[in-house]
Amino acid sequence: MGVAHFLTTSDGEHVANPSFLQAMADELAGAQRHLAMFPKRTKRRTKRRRAAARKVAKLYGKIRRQCADFHRKTARAYRRPRRDCARAAQYRGHDQRARTQG
């Protein structure tokens, strides 16, 4: 079950699902198992439990950043180019040709 393709364009081109979560699943599961062996409700958290919790949070952050990076790069690849950018640059005087002629 699940989504067969991450993206299907109007031309029928398919973009595969990202596989970073499957690649990080074993490492994340090991870190979560290590964190689970520490008692949760004690008066003082041990240094090793805090380190294990930090490692799990770090892995979650890495997966989140990889997901955002994939979405950003995929969207940028399929974005329509803006035609008014060059014209707007000329009006502002930022175009190289406009500076040399003027």
C-alpha cells in the first residue's frame, strides 16, 4: 500500500518516492530501542539517557531536512521559468547589457 509515485507530471513522467526514510530506518530504530531501555519517569535523568534522546532527535532532524531538501529540489526542477525576470532586471538597471550600453 501507499503512494506508487511521488509525482506524476501532466506529460506522464513519474518521479520515484524518496528512499531516505528507508535508509535511515535501521539506525533510527536502534537509537529508539536504546532510548527505550532507560526509565522515563525518574527524578533525575541520567546523562546517558539525555545523550540517547539527543541522538534520536538528531536523526529525526536529519530525516526532516532530507525530506525538505528533496521537496525543494523536485519543485525547483519542475517549476516554470519566469519570463518577466529578465525584463524586471533591465528596468532596475541590474542587467549587464543595460549597464554597458548606458
